[in-house]
Amino acid sequence: MAAGYRKAAAWRTPLALGATFGLNCKSITGFNPQRDTLVAAEIDNPLPFSGALDVYKPPDITIATDMLYSPGRLGTMAAQLFGTAGAPAVTDTSAQTHTFQWADSNWGQFGAMAVEMPGIIWECPSAKPIEWSLKSNEGGFVQSEMKLRGTKIVDDSAVNTLTQMDALTYDDRGTYGRIMFGDQRVYMNGQAVATDVLSTTALEASGVEVSYKRTGHDGVVAAGYSDSQEPAEGGYPDIRVKLSFAHMDAVNKLYLAVAISEVTQKVAIRFTGKVLAGAATVYHALTLYFPRMRMLCPEASFDDIVKLGVELIAEEASAAPTGMAYVRPYLTLTNTRTTDYLS
């Protein structure tokens, strides 16, 4: 089994995959065609004489991956979800730092996807990233789940055949490192505090879940077509950070007061991996920035050992807080890739 993805420019028009378009993943769900059965109803017949298959329902596809520092086409999907990327900044001769910024919309950001299965290739001519989550809990690899909404699934593509699927290559298969729970540091302080949050003491979180979701995507089929238009976004995005603490302590016991007083926070979550070749002090890294977050009331578990959970929702800051470059959520990704993830 193999999968590939390629950024495209015309909805419903697939592009050929091949070298560099391999999609790192361990499972794919929802990659199935769905069409309702229509039955022509008439009186005076005990069984229908005729029927038909209706238009395609937009497939909701989920791609699960043990997250990498060089995520290849998964990185393209993340950049498309955010909406803005660009050429990387050169951090060192072998280190490139990419920045993904949250745009007003990700309209026009989609790609072609194909999956090779035993004896057959299924293709989604166009699929649009709409949601991404990163989860980790007390060890293991950080789990990535990318969700897309597509147009339809076909098995007769003339564009992506065995030739294209056999030619897939990947930015990385783990040589540069998978992102692990132990690579992670979580930082938080008041949004208005004139201190770079990354210079503060890391929180002792035992579980971290980050989710980015663009909401309201529809699946409208226009007259004369059997599959949907590009889904349109509606409503505010839903961007959240959930933190779990194995012990209530002197730091997190204050979070109820923070929530009640509605003191907005700035948050950064940094994952630091292997040293880049040729760069003694530059590391593979992924940093998630949240310039303004509103804390919801924390939840305590009343067990022998009291645990605490807290959830924060992203908002837009009026100005970039100390130590951050933008007013909306953004991320930086440092690896060896020299080209724009949206190229």
C-alpha cells in the first residue's frame, strides 16, 4: 500500500504524482466512494423496475501519521490548512526555517491524492485540508491526524497509474527523526507580560493536544456535475490547546483564578529533534505559537492523586506579544527542505 498527494490549482483536475509526492502515513480512513441509491417509486409494482446511483457524497478523509520533523506532503497539507507559507529562511547552510501563518481563508488550497492497494489504485481528484491535530500523552511518538474533504473517489484514473505510484519518493522516512513526546516543551505566560514565553520555565504537562480546524465546509454539488464544488469555509476557525497535568501543583493550581479573571495567555509548544548535519547548534524543530489564548475553567479529577486538565481557545491579538512575530497562530518548522511547502 502507498499513498501520494500533490498540490493542485484546478478543482476536480488531478495531477500526476511520482517522485517527491509520497505521503507519509500509517493509516487512511474515509477514502471510500459514497453514493445513495435512488429508487423510482410507482404504484402497481411490488418491486421497483428501475433505480440509479445519486451524486457522490464528499469523502471525509483522515490521515494518521507518526509525526516527522521533515513531513513532506503532510507538511504541504498543513501549509494549505494554515493558508500562508513561503520560501524558508536560511538558518544555517543546511538548516531552513519555514513559517506557516494562519490566513483569513484557505480557499484555493487543495490537492490530488491517490492510494495504491492490492491490484488497484483509487484516486481523489481533489481534496482540501480542513482540520489538523497533534496529540501526545506520557510518551511515544506525537500523533498527527490530518482531515480533508474531497470531491469523489474513482478507480479508473488515467493520470495516476502504477507508473506514478511506483515512482513515489519522500522527504524523509525517519532518518531525520520522528517527533517524540520527550522532544516537547510547553510554555505559557500572560499575553501582556513583556517576557518571551520561550524564556520561561516549561510546564510539566503529561498530555498535550493541539487542534486547528476550519469550520463550516460544505459539500455542494452543482447542476451538471456528479461531485461537489470546492468546499467553502464558514464561521470562525476553532483552534485549541488541551493540557493534562498528572499532579495538581503550585503552578497549575492557579489556573482557575486565571480563567475566572480572564487574563489571556500566550502559549508556545516546541519540539526539538536531532542536530542538523553541518549545523552544530541548529536542530530539527517544530514550534507552535499562539499569541492570544483564552483559558476555559480547568477540570480536576478527585482521585487519590488529583489531576488537572485545562483547555485554551485561540483568539487574534491586537498586536504581536513579546517574543512572537504575528497576531494569529503560526508555526515554524526547521529542517533541510529548501523549497516552499506551497510550491
